[in-house]
Amino acid sequence: MLVNALPAVEAWLTLEEWEARLHLCIQPPARWVALVPDAWQVVATESGHNIQPNQPDLVIAAVQQVLSGT
């Protein structure tokens, strides 16, 4: 599972609110991954919601890993 690590930045957010959103981006998917045998989580540390255009090499590597079964 690919998850973004950068929540949307809103001008009205305080640093503490932004950090809380960052925490929320990563934890729920980690719980979902734990429910699926042989699943893993990849965190796209340089991406917001649109991982594919922001980190295409990461997406390609993840898909290749799934296809190769490793």
C-alpha cells in the first residue's frame, strides 16, 4: 500500500494541527496493512495526495515489486 506522508497544507493550520494530520496520514493505512497477509506499506515521504506524479519512480518500483512477488 502506497501512502502519502504530506497532508494538504492549509494556510489556517498551526504547526501542531499540521503535525496531527501528518500522523493521521500514516497510521490508519498501517492498521489496514496489518490485516492483509504478506502486505506492506510504502510511505511516499515527498508526496501529498497525488503520489504518482510526485514520485513516479517510487510507484513504479512498488508495482514491479508486486509483480515480481518479492
